[in-house]
Amino acid sequence: MTHDPSGSTSTDRRTFLQAGAVAAAAAATAGHAAVAQEPGQEKAEGAEKALSIPRRPLGKTGIDVTMLNAGTGRGAGIQRILRYAYSQGIRCFDTSQRYQSEGDFKQWFQQEPAVRKEIFVVTKDLPKAPAEIMPMLDQRLAAMGTDYVDLFFVHSFGDNHPLDEAIAYVKSKEFKQAADAVKKAGKARLVGISTHHRNRAQILQAAAEGGIVDAIMVQYSPWLDKDAPLNKALDACHKAGIGLISMKQLAGHFLGTGQQKNMLDEVKEKVPMLAERDLTPFQALLHAIWTDERIASSCVSMTNTDQIRLNSEAARRFTPLKAADLKSLRDADLAHGPTLCADCDGRCAHAAGTAAALGDLTRFLTYHEHHGLRSKARECYDALPAEARDWRGADLEAARAACPSKLDFARLLPEVDRRLA
């Protein structure tokens, strides 16, 4: 089912849901829930019962991956997080040069060498030209202490090139040669791109046409109109056999409204399915994402064992959601003011008559306030040109009206300046 803005629904082979404030508040609340069992304690008490998570084909690569993918970043306790995620059945792990968690993988592999062959490892870097892929991958392998990765992504694809150059890159002979070279050398089983660029629909369409990319990690809104360019691009990639991994499905939480403590109770009232299925809002979000059969896996940043336990449980209990439940979750999301639009394509800034990157600014605020990636958020903000940071004079109400997630820019952008400038 795809959402029709008029209020009706049109049915096809999948359903979609926007990941929003519902998700983020649940994830934030998870950190304050009852303390989960320590990894060692759970292993001691239930060693005879190994946990597993359902798998899906990663496009036409011939490889199945767990539906839940553990995103990692630098921070205290990463070793504990990695091992606990593994104990819960997660077998897909995501890192990158910028996340600064590669050393934790290296330590893990040194202490438990057998683990490396049992997990699907994804890493990323920022090669501006295909010729840089091999040397950058060599650096990533050295940092992780492994001879190969399962999937190498050209990271933040589209951010470091004009759009026409990005499209040419993903279809180029040089990119194909570089991808073939690292596979032939046994250094990466698969090669792809990750993107949250506002023109990612065009980039994905080019990747589908180019026939080079094995997999794509994409900022994703599973609540898409059937005829939306991004939805059509996802269809093209799926048809071409490209494996799709969702990311940025957390869309933020309240900032200074005083309502966050009441949010979960309100959401449960608006979405009866949560009580019927005994799901948290974020578990329901994951079920909604996985209802889209095109998505092989969802990459989720999990910073404590409660989040890992709840999300892993959601994967084990997954059943597709009905259209009415998706609509209820979507409505609850919009009612609670998300801070990130996972469907951002720049239409907000266009409507506001500004050169400011409104979607990027709110995304960086979400990194800072929700994901806890404060240094990364400031680095991303500082990397923007001055005109992309200057939202003064923009028609913020017009921006809100044009935004698919109806972000409250008048509330959020002053917070961007206060937190990141």
C-alpha cells in the first residue's frame, strides 16, 4: 500500500511508513528503561538457546543478511555493544572511517577470530575518484585488522560532487574497473554507495541503470507516494537486483517542549496496534520498514543493551503491518514534531526561497540531540558553506508546508544555531 495525500490509499505489493518522532522518542526512552541483562549473564543463563534474527536476500548478490544491522560509532562501551549485538543474533555490522569504531572491530577479531567469518561487515570511505577506492579500502582493512570486508560503500555519495558528476561516476567505466579490482583481490565481496543526498532519487536511478553497484544504503522514508521519484528509483534498484539497506529512519524528538515524558502514552492511545502486538513505537517502526519487501536490512545506531535487546526482539517477532496501522503510526509521527525528514529532497528550501540547506541543518541537529554524535554534527555543520547555514529571511512556514514530514523549522533552526554554530 502507498500513501495517498488525499487520504485514500492505493494498493500495490508493499506498504510504507515514515520514520519519525515516534521512533526517536521510543529509542530515547529505551535508554531509561529497566536495565537489560549483561551480555555475560545472558550467555550464562541461556547458552543452550542461541538467538537468531531473520535474514533477507541482499538484492541479487546471493548473500542473505540479518534484517537488523548494527550501526556503530565511537564511544564508551563499544566492545560491549558489539558482543551483545552478536549474542542477540545480529550478524550485520556497519562502520566507517568517520565513525572511528574500526579499532573496536580489530580488537574483537583479535580476541575472537571465529567471529569474523560469521558476520557481514560493512565499511565506508570518501573516494572522490574511483582510483582512490583501492588505497582507501586498504586503509580500512588495516584499521579493522581484517583481510576483507563484505561490503564497501562510497560514503555520502553525491555530497562531494556536482549532481551530473555523481551520476557519471556511478555509471562510469572507471568505477566498474575499481569495483572489479577490489573484488578480484578479495578485499571486498561487494561494492556500493551510501547516500542521503537531496537528489538521491536521481542517483539511485543512475545506479540502477549503470549495473555496477551491488548495494545501496539510503536515507529512507517507507511512507512514500507511489509516484514519488524516490519510490520509483527504489523500484528500479530492486528490479535491477541492487540490495537496499535503509538508514536515517530516526527522525528526532522534542526539543524544549516539555512533552516528551507524555509522548509514549499519547502514542499508545493513538495507535492501538502497539498494545495489541505488545510493541514499543520503535519496534512498530521497524516492523513498518520491514513490511517494505525491497528493504533487505535496516541500519540502526544502538548505543545501549536495552536498545539492542528491544530491536532484536522486534526482528524475531516481525509480521507485516496492515494499512490502517501504518496510517496510525504516520499520524502519530506528524503529531509529535519530527526533527529530521527522511524524505527530504530540498523542496522545503525551494519553497522558502532560501539557499540554506534546511534539510541538512535539521539532520545535523538530530545527530547532535538524538544520536549523541555531537562532534560529527558540528563537523558536518562547519563543512557547509556560509550560505547553506544562513536561513535568515527564509519563509519558514512555506518550508514547513512543503516538507513531507512537516518539520517545524521556526522551532528547529534556532536550536541549530544554538547547538551547532
